Amino acid sequence: MSDLFDRSYTCSICGNEFTSKQVKTSAVRAKERKKDFHTIFSGENPTHYGVICCPNCGFTQFENDFKKELSAKCKTTIQNTVTKNWKSQDFTGQRDLQTAIKIHLIALVNYTVMQANQATMAKLLLRLAWFYDEMGNEIDNKKYTQLALDAFIKSYEVEKQDDEEGKELEVIYLIGELNRQLGNYKEAIRWYEMVVRHEFAFKNRLIKTYAKDQWALAAEQYNASK
Ligand SMILES: [Zn+2]
């Protein structure tokens, strides 16, 4: 039996009704969870299916955003940029890693022309960094890790996080972790320390533990790099 099923969507740009594959919850098998929240799956990877693309007009968004109402200005922008250049392509079936990268790059174009917030850009760029990591493409992994880091910093500095769910703590932690991955050990430690000393650190013990562990690792790596 297939691990995938069809979910129905209606495109807010062109009105097209279509189905796109998603992974059944019962079929999701996490094998490993990395310290940047990158999960490795043993079967179908639900992250590959996180963005929805209308085959008719190219409108591509994270699933939750795909269902949202769009402003008239936003619709016109998508029609005049994405749709105008769209050659009918279908990403509604099963998605391997290559396809996932392709569709996330299309989402990146969509969100860029829509001038999406930095938190959304960061989420998308981080996923691309994960995909290139899975592929063993070190150059593009580094490129998208750096772009994700820049977006997380902008998001942290400019966009007020709604910290009800400890999101700000996660962002601060990720800024530390992505800095460490890029070899900026001293900078990484500065952000990990912010997590540990954060007034809401008690609310998210997992992140606090991660920050302590990765702080120790970054200190080790810094000493080894001298
Ligand atoms: Zn459409």
C-alpha cells in the first residue's frame, strides 16, 4: 500500500482545483534528528511535500500559506511574474530529493516576489540547506545555510516573534547552530549563551539542553581550529 495519499487544493490565483500527494501520518518514520532540527526519514520524507504548487499557474507556497486569502496586490504580482513565465509543470505526484529541491526553489521565487517576511524565507532556505546536505552537495549546503542564517538574523532583529510557543528561543538557538556549522565558533557561542540565559529558557528545556551541548561542541571546535 502506498505511503502517500491525495489531498485537494484550490489555487487562490487561478482557481484551479487539483490534488497533490502528502505522506500518511502512519507512514512517517523518523530515523535521526539533527541539531538544526533536520530530520532524516527512513521512508517517504514529509518535508519534501511541505510546499504546494499549482500546476496550472505556478503559484507555490507552504501548505498553510497556500490556503490563505491573498491581497489583490499580491495576486497581481504573482500573475505578472510567476504565472507569466510559467510553463505547465506538475509536482503533484511523488517527490524525490531532486524534485523537492526544484519545487522549493520555485517557492523561493514566489516568496521573493511577494516580499514575504524573513521568518518564512528563513524556513524555506533552511529546508533547501537540508536537502543539499542530504544530497552531499557541500557547496550549495553552505550557500543556503548562510542565506538561512542571514534571514534568521533579520527576522530576529526586525520581526517581533510571538513567543507564546518559545519561537524566539528556537530562532536564537538556530542562529547559534548555523553559525557553528559555518565555522563561526565564537559567534555561535554568543548566541548559545543567549539561549541559556534567556528569561524563557525554562519554558523550552529541550532547546536549552541543545544550546548547552552545542556550546561545548563549538568551544571544542574553536580550540581545535586555533
Ligand atoms: Zn493556479
